[in-house]
Amino acid sequence: MVTIYFAGSLFNTREQFFNIKLTELLEEEGYKVFLPQRDGFEFSNILKEFQKHFSLEESKKAVTILIYLLDIGYFTYNSDVILANLDEPIDEGVVVEITYGKFMGKNVLSYRTEVRTNYGCFEDYFKGLHSFPAFQSDKIIFFNPNDSLESIKEKIVSAIKTFDKKENKIIKEYEKIVYYANLIFKNRDVNSVIENYKKYKEELLKLFPEKIQ
């Protein structure tokens, strides 16, 4: 079974509705899909659970680390295909995820349903898409805003069928991220995650960049 990580913005009802409906169509085709808004943690909810064990400041830090680990070290690493929505405004997290995915040896399939052309014009090769995220993609599908969800799904499925399965690659810089992510999220129950965070807290805090005032 091909596993897909759905990398896309999820910051409003419109985005979340589109994501879940497309995911359901892909799952009907037999794919396993990691969808963060459904299979991950909602920030405010998990923050409340952490505050039962830690201060607010430490809870915020912990949740920030864990969401990063879950998306990069677990969902991305354990997928065969990264399916990325590159509609404007392109989510910075998605750009990081497809870049990590590319270096992990994943097939990256990006798509646009946009007619806004922030970086050129629609007649250009990338149709106004910023070239840097575009270059992280193995294939890009450009949809018309009037395309139905069914037709979007069909083109995505057709593209995925052309991919060969690749072996996971972990370069040195990613080893700790993948290692701790797969330890912590083996069981994605919130209480298990909190207990695992307590166990590996000192190591996890080292993943944070140094902040210089």
C-alpha cells in the first residue's frame, strides 16, 4: 500500500474542508493518508494537556517540538509520497516538509489550484509559482479553480502511479529527528506522548535552535 503525507495549509475552515474531502477520495482509492489536521494534534488541545504536567512556557516549547517532530520525523519519514498544496500563500511549513521529503528520498507531488501569479505570469513554465518550492517537487499538477475534487483526485492518482517506490534515506542531520519521532509517536495517544516527552525531554530540548537576544 502506498502511504501519502498530505502537506497543506490547515488554518481555516475552507482549507480543512478541502483537505479532508480530498483525503477521503484518496483513501477510497486504497491509499493510506497521513493528514495532520486529523491524524496529528490540534495545538490548543494538546497544549491544555501538557499544562497539567508543565508550566505554560514549557508546555508551549514542548508542543512546538512535538508538532515539528510529528510532521517531519514521523509523517514525512513514514510516507512514500509527499502530496503538497502550493496554493498561495504557500505555507512555510509545507516548503520545509517537501524539502525534507526530497532529501529523505520521497516522491514529492505538488499541485496548484491557483490563478494568482505572484512570481511571474501564468504563461511561464511554473505558471507564477515560486521556483524554489517548485524545484523540491518531482511532479507538479496545475489545476483550474473550476476543476472538481473528483478530477483533482484522478489526476493525483494517475501521477502517483508513475512513481517508483524509493528507499528511505536519513542523512546525518535528520537522524535524531527521525529517531525521537518514531519513539515518541509509536502510540499517538496524548498521554503516551506526554510520558515519552518527559522521558526524552533533555534530548528533545537540544533540537531547539539557540536564541540570541
